[in-house]
Amino acid sequence: MNKDVPKDSGATPQRDGRLGQIGSVSLDWWATLLAGVIAALAVADVLPKIPW
Amino acid sequence: MTTTRIEPEETIDEPTFTSRQPLHYVPGILLLIGVGLLGKYAQIWWKALAKHEHWTVPDIEYVLWAIVIGLLITNTIGLHRTFHPGVQTYDFWLKIGIVLLGARFVLGDIAKLGGLSLIQILVDMTIAGTIIILAARAFGLSGKLGSLLAIGTSICGVSAIVAAKGAIRARNSDVGYAIAAILALGAVALFVLPPLGHAIGLTDREFGFWAGLAVDNTAETTATGYLFSDHAGKIAVLVKSTRNALIGFVVLGFALYWAARGQADEIAPGAKAKAAFIWDKFPKFVLGFLAVSAIATAHWLSKGQTANLANVSKWAFLLTFAGVGLNTDIRHIARTGWRPLVVAVIGLVVVASVSLGIVLLTSRVLHWGLGG
């Protein structure tokens, strides 16, 4: 599947290092972090009304 | 022989984030949103059309519409490579949806339902796992492919197979076969289980337990549950999360088995190393789900905000359902070859039958409170 992924362009070693650090955090933690922020907004009662 | 270290690259390499350029994700994510919205409104339009024309037709849920529209796109015009990075993020949205779904459960319910499902999972896993390994042997598949299919079918589909890949030193071709077979089964279960559940007359809770136990991949489990009803979807997610939490233990068991035969890296001795191995494989989003549930249990959320979180969760699931359809390439699955698929189909039938038997036994004979 990865063969179809567009190639990176313009990456610098510094940027690669930063991305490497970000990439070392697993998908599970990223999902939990983002959901945690949404939950925190809800606890603070500032999450706008989300219709379904 | 070497000792297994927990290497970051060994932990997760599912195709969720495949590009380092944020902009590469935009077209695919927009497509997920587009297909999801189309699915949601197709349900409304279908209902209105049937009412207008006085047709007596079943109500087709947005879940099914989103999946079918995605399937049609991928298997007719095909998915242009521009969309691939974004479309493959569907697992990310699934996990966000699961974490936020925690707002709809109090911790006491999770402990009760999770405890009930844990017993069922252990029985199901033992019976189904053994039958799949025997079937794989009978069809001449390699021992490791049999192990991967057993892990994928009894625990958590693709994530469990990926987690086991490094630990049992499986060949890439075996991993590819096992993943394709599990995805094919998920697609079949999606369309077969909900009508069967209605035909048998299962309650929402019973069906939720059945889908959570029988369907292998979390995205397909969620879709199968929600296809039956919202409540069944919630229960299916909870049961499946309990199953997911066991990944580390099952992979450790198989890793020890293959290491004892000199065909996998040895796990470092001692309980600490084994605990680190299990923690490494543990799906961390389950902790997020429990944390959000703890917040709801502590009444830190108003009624309106609880509904808000549930709605965000539903939107995240909608993107997941669109992604399930868009990522299911029937030609790719057909290229897998018939033997792994036959073993996987045997696996599905065995797991579905055993888990249905367990659900009916515990619900209607032993009265464990699954019927409500």
C-alpha cells in the first residue's frame, strides 16, 4: 500500500528529527490525545453544540 | 537466538499515517467526509422516497449506505492514489470515536459488561483458536500463517496480526495473506450478521455481544453493531475493546510457543520483561475510553455535553464506516488465493457459531443479564 503514497519533498534533517519524534508517538496515543482535548472542552462546557 | 526488545517500529505499522506531509491527507479525509455525509443523507432520502412512493421497504441505515458507497467507488472507478493517505486514516477516527463513546457508559456498566464479555471471550478464543489452527494444518498452510489467522480471528483482526508479526517472526507474505483473509471476513460478517441477528430475534444487547465476539476487525465490529441498532453498536464496541485489551497476552503466548521451537526471538526472562511486552501491545485508546467514562461517572459532564460527545463519536464512526468501504478492494482480496480464505471462512463460521452459542447460553439459559 505504501508504494502509492506521495513522496516527501523539501524535508530537512531538523524537520525530519521533529517528525521522527512525533512519529514515535503511537496512533493510539494521538487518538486518545485528540479525544481527550474534545472531552476537556466538554467538561469546561465550551464545546459547541454538535448536531447529528 | 536473540532476545526480543520492544522496538518502536515493531509496535505499530498499520497503514494509518502513511505520509509526513499533512496536506497529503486532505483529499482522502474530504472524501471520507463526503462519502459519510452521502451515506447519512441517503438514509433520509431513501426513507422519504419510500414514504412518497408508498413502498414497503426496510429502512437502510447510514452505516450500510456509507460502506456500500465506499465499496462502489473503490471497486468500480477505483481510488486515485491522491486519496490513499487520507482514506487510510479511518482507524484513527475509529479510535477517537471509541474514546468519546466512553461518555455513554458509567464505569460500573463497563466493569459488569466487560467482566461478562471477558469470560465469553476466553471460552470463544480457546475453542475457535484451536479449530482454526487445526483447519490451517488440514489445508496445508504454514504453522505461522495458522497462528496469525488464529490470532486475527480470536482477538483483534489486523492490529493483532501486526502486533504478532515481529514477535513470532512471521513472513511478510503470511502477514499479507492473514490480513486480506481477516478483512474479507469482516466484509462478509458485516452483511450477514445483522440480518441473521434479526431473523434469530436477538435483543440489542445480545447482538452487541455477538458482534463484539464474532467480528474480527474493530472497524467492522463497530459497523456490524451499529447496523443492527445504536445500542447494539455501543455494546459491540465495549466487548471488542475488552477483546483488544487481551492482544498482549495472546501474542505473548504465541511468541513463547514459537520461541520454544527456535522459530522466533526469545522473550527476555522475568515477569518485568513480559509485563513490558504486554504493555507494548496494549491498545492505549482503551485507557482513553475508561478515562472519559470515569469523567461521565463523576458527573463532570452536563446532559447536553454528554450528548455532544456522543455525537462527535458518531461523526468519527461515520468517517470510519466510509473508510471501511473505500479500503475494501475485492480484487485485492481475490488475489490472496483460496486456501487462506477457506480457512478464514471456516474461522468466521466457527467463531460466529461458537460466540452465538455462548451469548444465547449466558443470556437465555444462565440469565447473566444480557437480554435487556
